[in-house]
Amino acid sequence: MKKFTYCITLVMWALSLTYACAQETNEDKEKMISLEILDEKKADILETEREALKATVERINSRLEDGEISKEDATRLKKEAAEKHAKNIENKIAIIDNQIALVERNGELDLNLQKGQIFIGASDSDGNGDYVFGVRINDGKQRKKVRKYDRRTTSDFVLAFGLNNVVTKGENLQDSDYKIGGSRFAELGIAWKTRVFKNSNWLRFKYGFSFQFNGLKPTDNRVVVDMGDVTQLQTFPEDLKKSKFRMDNLVFPMHFEFGPSNKIEKEEYFRYSTYQKIKAGLGGYAGFSLGTRQKLRYSLNGEDVSEKVKADFNTNDFIYGLSGYVGWRGVALYAKYDLNTIFKDNPVEQNNVSLGLRFDMD
């Protein structure tokens, strides 16, 4: 029994000694890895700041060649940039040195600096003020957000809505066959805006694509009827609660936008801002029809009936027209007019016209 107890004690002692050695070995290994990571970060800091300084000097030289700044200004800007990046290196290296001291003292690296972290979410990490969503795996290397020096093209989300109607040749809008207040339109799209001139922002070219939804509500209990060769409005035999005719289009608008702007100039970038400035755009659009449909709702024998008819109705497949807007900040008064007639072979020409508000949200 004594021999057995002695053997058990000896085995436990050997296991504890082995565990302690293994633990010490792992701690030393983690410490070495942590110090290697920090050394890599110091090298990355030097490389990042040198590349940033090189890019800044190249931009200053380009501005000097274009005559935007004098030689004295270029020399001053280069000196300021060199001092800035040298100070950045000094401060960042000091932070890494402090981390090294912590590792040597405690044997572990702060979790925020370890490799293999995964970040999921949205941020403006592209350095241009645009939000991005995704997954990023941190490899432990320090990265500097590089802001593009000149963003000549920007993008906007376009939303527009308002009143819609028809211009009939030889008639006034007040005599329209469609309800003035009940006929409406909506537009959703994306627009890109590019500065036309290199050193001026008074003229911009705006282009993109939009989905247009043009709705018309006939007057006097009438509906749109396809007669084969022509399309007419005819009186419906039942009392209509709703009669709506809608044309859906995909178009590609193009406008020349002009107006004043402020120039915001920094050492590493410059921007033109039209915030709180009056702007106007003139141009047009072209595209094609996505479909035409009519919705009817009425009572028949005491029961409510709803009809949805999707058909051609002899409408034009090719859509093109003129449009323009005048606004301030992100809101504008918006008008558009289809140069194509609504129906192909009708003896009387009718063109769709819209007036409303437009929101350009960048």
C-alpha cells in the first residue's frame, strides 16, 4: 500500500512538473509572437507614413506644375507635410514601445492588437465619407485611411413625386380628360454627378437611371379601352369607385447642372460643396416602357369587384423627353415632359407631363 501511494505521488509530481514546463513554454511562445507582431507594426508605421508623405509631395508637385500654387507655397507645404508625418511616426512608435514594455512585463499582448479579429458592420472605412457594410479580418497591421485627393464624381439617390397629367394637342390642361389632383407620378433612381471642368465646379454633368411611374385617373366614370387601331376613353357601364391607368418606364436621365459652390481645401484633399447653394439642371431622358396596366374597382350586384388588367393599350415602347429642376440643398422643383405621344396611332396627340418635388440625397 505504501509503495502504491508512493508511486501515485511520484506520478502526480511528474505531471505537475510537465504541466508547469509546458505552461512556461506556451507563455514564452505567446510572448515571442506578441513581440514579433509589435515589431511588424513598427515597420508598417514607417512604411505607411513614408508612402503617405510621398503621395502628398506628388500632389503638391502636381499643383505646382498646374500653376495653382507658387514655388514658395510648394516648399512650405512640403515642409509642413514632412514635419507632420515625422511627428506621426514619433507618436505612433511611442505607442508601440509602450505596448512592448507591457508585453515584456506581463507576457501578453492587448487583445485589441492581436491578429485574427473579425469585424462585422457598417462604417466610413473607405476614407471618402461613404459608408460601407461588410466583414473585415484584422491581420494585426496598422492601416492608414487614405482619402482621395479629388472626388470629381459623386452619386445621389433620387426620389421624385408630384402631379401627373396629359397635354392634348389643341386643348388646355384645364380641359384634360384626366383628374388634375388624382393623377400622380413617382420616380426612383440613382444619379452620378461629374464635375465638367478640372478647376471649377460651376457646371456638372448628371446622369444615371430611374424608374418612372406615371399614373392617370380618367374623369366622368370612364376607362381606357384598346380598340385595336386606336385607344379611347369610354364610359363604364357600372359606377366606378376607382379607375387608374399607369405607365411604368425605365429611363436614363442626363442633365447639365449648374450653380455656385464652396471649395473646401485641405492639405490632403479638396472638395466642392453645393450645400445651401441654389442649383438648376436642364436636360432630358430616354428609355423604354416596362409595362402598362389599368386598375378598376366597382360594385356589381351588391358585391365589390376589383380588376387589374396588364396590356399594351397601344402605348409607345420608346420613351424620351425633356426635364429640368431648380432647387436648394437637396430639394428641387421638378418638371418633365414626354416628347413621345402616349398612344402610337391615335388621331389626337397626347403627351404625358409631370410637376412635383425632387430629392437628391447624397
